[in-house]
Amino acid sequence: MEADVQREDGILVVAGRRLEYAWWRPHAAFRDGREAAAVVLLHEGLGCLALWRDFPVQLARHTGHPVLAYSRYGYGRSDPPERPYDPGFMHDEARRALPELLAQFGIGQPLLVGHSDGASIALIFGGTWPERPKAVVALAPHLFVEPLTVESIAAARARFADTDLQQRMQRYHIDPAATFGAWADVWLSEPFAQWNIEREVAKLDCPVLAIQGVDDQYGTLRQVERIAELHPDTRVVALSDCRHSPHLDQPEVVLRHIREFTEQVAPAMSAWRNFN
């Protein structure tokens, strides 16, 4: 951990569930006793706090903003799922758990950075409360269900049964079988085929940065293109040699785009940006 970024880890109860979280606070994010706008990270469908790897601390360093990440219910070291997800699980997260979490941390207008399912949750939140987010960064978002997504999740379910994927997930999740099953089962269910958040995206009232890998195995560029069609204040970035995790496949490029974006929509202390 860099000496100029302070990390805090903890557990809090949101909607009756224990969630793990971590803060990364750059020292220079404070100005006149006030902290710069908080970046809140929302992980992918099989992600968690730990699987962001070093992206949060690098994001704090590059932008000068404090960064909050947490494992959603059913992921990481947060409480495991008690029942299967239904097709509204991302709406539930955006409209119930996320607002309570933000309230507990006193975050009024977050900079939301979401990946995959987390990006969809960020977009739903922004469409539900257009006055709330300062901006949304959507990494490989889902607006609707594509055949490619279904095929890739079905292939992942086969790998979970036939390879060591469950053992590898054990390092990050309390109950990897429950975590994987809840995610895969809902995405592959017949009712979920009609899932769509275009209505919510059309109601956004904040700048959006949408980043997608050209080689994304879980979605096509049509996802980010559709955001721009529905919401004109959108900047689309298509990355070559990049699959479903732009922040891991092309970290420096993604950090640069997010830094430039946040400088425009929510500038932090300029003196902080002393990295190479």
C-alpha cells in the first residue's frame, strides 16, 4: 500500500446484512476540512472487494478522490445469499441496499464506477434518482440480455462443474457454490431474457463514461452504443485487445480515461496529481 493513501477496512450492516467494505483515502483528497467527492465501486456478477485487486488504490492516486468498495450481499466475505436471485436483483441492489450504504457513509452525490452487473446497478441508481450521482463510469455494462452473454454464462457454468473454478473462487467467497449458482441461475433463467434497463438509462441526468472491450466475451459494443443513443451526455470508449474486465486488461488506459472524465465532472485537488 502506498504511504500517501490510507486504507480502512470494516464490516457494516445494510438492509439487515453484513457487508465487508474498504476505503482508500488519498491524503490530498482533503481540502479546507472537506473531502473530495467519493468514488463508489460496484463489482461484477462474480466479483467482490478483493477482486478489484489494486484498481481502487490506483484510482485514488490517479483521481485524488477517496474510493469506497464493498462486497454485495452474497459475495466475498459479506453474508452469503439466503435464497436464489430473481430477475429484479440488480434493481433491488440499486434501490434498496446502495442508498442505505451511501447514507451510512454520508455520501450524498457519489461518483459511481461499476463493472458488468455493477455498472448496470449504477445506471439503475442514476435513472431512479437522477439528481444523486455526480457521474457514472460504466465498465462493460449490461442494458439488455444478448445471446453472447447467455452463451458465455452457460459455458462458465460448465467450467464450474468440470474444472477447479470452484476451488479458485473459494479464496474470495465464503460460499462459492452459492455465489456462482445465484448469479448463473438467474441470468440463464427464462424470465431474465426480458430483463432490460433502457428506461432507467433514458432518465439519467449526469455525465456517463461507458468503456467496453472490443473482445468482451459477455457483451457486444451495442451495450455502450445504446447508452449513448438514450443519453446524449455519454462518452463511449471501445478498447481493442480487451475482454470483459477493462480495468484489469487495460488498467493504465482505463485510469487515464477516468481521470480525464472526473477532472471535468468533479475536479479534485489538482496538486494531488503528481504521478508519472
